[in-house]
Amino acid sequence: MVLAGLCPGLAAALACGAASGVTTGLLVGLATAGVGAVVALLADADRGRSLQLGATAAQAREKEAQAERDAAAYEERVLAAALEGIADGVWITDASGAVVRHNAALRRLLDAGEDVVGKRPLFLVRKGELHEAVLRACGGGAPSVVEVVMEGPRPRVLEVQVAPLGGGLPGSAAVFRDVTDLKRLERVRQDFVANVSHELRTPIAAILGYAETLQSGALADAIHGPQMVDIIHRQSERLSELVSDLLELSRLDAGERPLSVGSVSVGEVVARAAEAVEPRASAKHITITHHVSAGLAARGDAKALEQVLVNLLDNAVKYTPEGGSVELTGRNEAARVELSVRDTGLGIEAKHLPRLFERFYRVDRGRSREMGGTGLGLSIVRHLVSAMGGEVRVQSQLGLGSTFTVTLAAG
């Protein structure tokens, strides 16, 4: 039955042979050969199916592996883009502390001219505190913050946050942040508070002292009483000027004094500024002259420019001995307008010039207070000129006077 089912033709042949008298041995041999062929064909078919299934499984495994490689490559690109997009410097180290990855910002902060991969912290930054912090983090220690001062032509202060990688990964990560400007502003703030306290204390102490003396009976003194009242008045005026200048600086810093920048007739502003200072100059027999090119116009705010020139002229008169002279000139210079205030005063040592426009900075504190200055005038000048899109500079030599120059865009 099986043979007939597998090979109907062969079964028919056997039946025919039997009927025609063919020997049984021959017929059995033929039948056996036919069955062997069929079995061989079936085995080949099974092997083909097995090979096909194996190839399909291999292709599936390769496809899965490729997908994993693509995912890893994508994650690598995302990580690289994220690192490069961070403004702060970043490095990642292995368990020994050697750098294995970093971003471009790190090289800029460290002024590293070569690749830093493979380098150790002490080689890149000659600071033992940072090296020790990295080793602690690599050993699984707690995160820490290290402040690093980078010496050189452009000194910088870096705040470095160091921490272990976490997640069971060996190594550490560090983030470098440039805090130079923050440190400078903090120092300026501290100096400002200290200077304000000191400047306010002097007139307040004088006012309180003389007021108490008058209350104690000196008011009836016909000679000393009026003198004390006069001192109280002068110190009150100085205190008022100081508070006024502080408020002016506060408004400028906060942008609460908007300027109306436009074309300004320089000649008219110069004339008003010179007229405002003339009484103080006459009291010291100082001559003020001004020369401005006809039709000269600058881009600025008329009131702000007048305040700038009044401050500069007033300073020139204060620090020029009796009988001296102050000259104010205005001219066009390469599509710019230059306004210069030149005096024949005491002059300023070169070491003081870089800090001259800082708040409360004085070349001679005692002399400045004696002349009634608040120490804020030049700082206000710099703020106003900057707000008008210009710049101010100073040239001076001890004993030969000073020249302050304001440069604005031509109007």
C-alpha cells in the first residue's frame, strides 16, 4: 500500500511482471531501487528546508545586530552633539583619571593646543586640588567643587564640579565654568558697599558732631557758632551730592534713564556746559575757552552730553591751580566727533589711569574730599557716553595736566 501510494507506476509494473512470468527476484530488485530513490529525494527536500530555515535565522540575527549598531551610533552622535552644545567645559575620565572624552569648550578654557584625550588632570591643569578631586571621584567619593585660577595673559577663574560617573560605570566627570566675571562683579559690589559706607560716614559724622556741639551751648558763641553752622551746611551739600550721584548711577545701571539719541548741535551744548562751570572757574581765576567747528553735530542725547561735559569741566577746574586754564575743543575726526577737555592742572600718574573711571576711585582721597568730589563723576561720564554709543579716554602726565576725550558718532 505504501509503495503503491508513493509510486503508482512502479506498483503497476510489478503487477504486470508477475502476470507475464518475470522472475520475482528481478521485480523485487527494481522495487527496492525505486524506494531508495524516493527516500533520497525526501531527504534532500528536508535538508533544503533546514538550510533555508537556518539562512532565515542568520539573516534575522544580523538584522538585529545591525539595528543595535545603528542605535549605538545614534546614541554616540547624540552624546557628541550634547557635549559640544554645552557652553561650559566638560571632560570624562576613566577609572585611572585619564581623560577619555571632552568638548571643544574645555580646550578653549584650558588653552589646550593639542588633544587632551589620554592626559591626566595634573598634566592639563597644574593644580593639585583638582587632581585629588578627580581621583576621589574615580574611587567613588562624594562630588566636590574646586576653584582653579588660570594664570597667563588673560587670567581666569574656573569653578570645577567633579563627580563620579555613577550607574556602576568607572571613572569621573568634571564641568568647568568660567566665573571670572562673576568674581569681578562680586569684588566690585563689595568695594562699592565699603566705599559708600565710608563716604557717607564722613559727612554724617561731621554733621552730627557739630550739631551736638551747637546743642551743648556753642550756638550762643558769636564766633564759633556761625562757623559750625557753615560746616554743617557744606557737609549737608556734600551728602546731598553723594546721594544724588548714587541715585543717578543706580538709574543708569537699571536702564531707568532712557536717552533720546539723535543729532545734537555740539556748539550749543558746549556753550551751555562752559557757562554752567564759569562761576567756579572765575572764583579760582581759571580761564575756560572753547573752540568747536562750525555746524558740528554728533549723535547723542543733548542733556546727557551736557552733563558729561559739565562733569569733565568741573573736574578740570577742581584740579587746576589758580590762574590756570581749561580748553574745550570739538572737531570731526574720520566720521566721528571728538570732544576734548584739556587742563593745565596737576596731572595723573600713569598707574592710576586704568582705574580712573571706577566708582569712588580717587588718585588722592584726601585732596578729592577737600575739593568736594564724590568720586562718582567720572563713572557717570563713562556710563552716559557708553549709552550714547561712544567712548571716553584719558591722557595725562604728572605735572603737565590732563586731557579727557569723548568720541561720538557724527550726527
